[in-house]
Amino acid sequence: MEQQELIPHLFRTEFSKITAVLGKLFGFEHIEIAEDIASDTFLLASETWSIKGLPENPVAWLYTVAKNKARDYLRRNKLFAEKITTEIRYSNAELHEIDIDLSDNNIIDSQLQMMFAICHPSIPAEAQIGLSLRILCGFGIEEIANAFLSNKETINKRLTRAKGKLREENVKIAFPASAEIDKRLETVLTTLYLLFNEGYYSISQNTSLRKELCVEAMRLNYLLTANEATNKPMVNALLALMCFQASRFEARINQHGEQVLYEDQDINLWDNDLIKRGKYYLNAAAEGNEVSKYHLEAGIAWWHTNRNDTTEKWEGVLQLYNKLLIIEYSPMAALNRTYALAKANGKPAAIAEAEKLKLVDNHLYYSLLGHLYTDVDNEKAGEHLKKALKLAKSETDKATIEKSLNKILTKSPKTSKN
């Protein structure tokens, strides 16, 4: 790998590790110092490697420089050292010789503890996702802004406010007590779920960025399954869901970055290895009697990886949606249920259910109605698709709707086909 490719790659994989370890050492009160040291390490790498060439072990080089920079900072900043002495249990005399542990085990522990600190209920979900992307995933501010379809100034302010709130709440970078893990774990899983969805369902046309969001959510979720204290059934269920969804990522988006509807996807593009991994984690999630929304959504996603378009498949999906709506109702889950209802019981039954939802401000609602009315009443199908086109915000969604609308316009105004 060439230097111009290697440094961005290492920044993505190693920045978060260095930041997590130093952040745990310094505490949230000084998290920016940890980020600055990590950033300075990569800046020096870029300057040095361009002159002297790549070191034999680039990762070890980065870790050594980061350790030295952290120690140098402690030596130069006596006041800072005194402030954190009690927190890290070292005397002032010992601080400059502190062993900054960048071993694999400590990196994983630090990232897990940082995850629980970031996913604290005192800050909003979008801030939790933003901090996760920055500190745990090594995303730059511009990349985070692109992911949220925002700008750097807004993201900087959001992250600054979130860090300030965590300092105000005196949030520690540590595992919660055993009695609190399950409660806090729910917040962590919600953040990872939203992070994955930010990539999977994002209206951004940056396909590479969207895929990376999904991969990072899966990586962080995997860390939870690899830790005995957090390897819970719902953690495995969420990872199963991510694997099943990610298995169809390439088939969902065409070469122009446009969405491909499920029934039009090329099943040869589905990733069988991810489907197998999803089944493994879904089986692991079956331990005990707990059934979370992640279990049900994973089951739905599993059915969607079934290549056979059978009544059994769609009845299975429909029953899982029925249970999901009881556990945690959401308008979008109800909307998605109507698609399964159409496949299982026919379009007329699904139309009746869909129209009860009255999601009149949502382009997906009208898109689905357009699909349901196609070949039942093509005139109404066209009307709904036109409404969807007016409400759609992204060029990708508009292009997808226009394709469906053009197909409708070539059909006769009304047909009756159940």
C-alpha cells in the first residue's frame, strides 16, 4: 500500500485506538488533549514518512510516537499533570515515566469503556453518534458533517456541547457497575443501531462513506460480543441484524448510487459470508427467554436474505412485524409491515392497512401506496408517486420515484389485477 493510501487507512484504524487509550488516561475533562496528541502523531507521520519513507512497522511507529508525545505533554504541563494525578493514581514524580499501554487488550477495554461513556443518556442521540464517529471510529469532522448532511461548524458545536455536558455530569470512562450494565447497554445498542442506520438508510450519495458507517457500527458491536460482561442476547441479535442487512448492501445501490427496490435486487450480489455470520449471531441471541426488538428485526432481515419468494416467507415476515409493533410501535415499521402484508395476503388488503397510517408528510408512504396501487388502479398509483416525488428531498430518492412513475405512465390508466 502506497504512503498516500496508508496514512488515511491507518488514521481510520489507529486514531480511535490512541484516542481511546489516552482519553481513558486523561478523562473526559481533557479528551481534546488526547485527540490533539493522536492528530499530531499522524501529522508527524505524514511529514516524516514522506522524507524518510515508510518505517518497517508503521503501527508500532505510531504507537511509540503517541506514547512519547503524551509523556512530553505531561513533562511540559505540570499544572495539567497535577490535576490528573489523583485520577490516574500516579505521583507527580512518576507521571513522566508512566507506561501508556497500547496493547491489544487495553485498546479493546479502553474502546468499550469509552463507548459506555459516550453513549450516556445525558446527551442526545445525534451527539452520541457524532462522538462515536469521531472518538471511536476516527472520522474527521468533515466526514461526520457529510454523514449528517450538515456542515463542519454545526458538527463542531454539537460535539463541543456534548463533551461539555459529559464533563458537567462527571461521566467516567469506565465500565458501569454490574447492576447498571444492562440499563446502560440499551443506550449503547441504540446508538450503534442508529449509527448503522445512518449508513444503511442515509440519503447521502457518498456510497463509500455510507458503507464505512455500517462497518464501524458492526465493529463496535462485535467488541461488545467479545466481552463477557456485555455479550448479551440482544447484543448478538443486533449484530445479526447488521450482518443480514449489510449482506444486501451492494445489491441495494446501483452504479449510479440510486436505491434498488428489494424485488429488483440482483441476489447474486448478496454476501453469503455475511448471511452465515448473521445466522451464527442470531443463534447466539436465542439463549434465554429475552425477545427484544433487535431479535424481531434480525428475524425479519433473515427472511429477506431468503432467495425464494414464497408465501411462507412473507407470512413469516408479517408475523414478526406484528410482534415488533406490539413491543415497540413505530410508523415506519407499520409502513414496512404493509409491504409484507401485500406479499402474503394481496395488495387490496395492504392498501386498506396502509391508508390507515396517514403518513402524509412522508415520501415513503406515498411511494409504497404507488407500489401497492400499481396494476390495481394505475391512475391512483401515478397520483401517489407524484406526491412522493414532491416530498422527496434527495436526488437519489427522486430518481427512484421517477423510474416507478415512468413505468406507471406507460401502462393503461386502470387495470384490475389482484
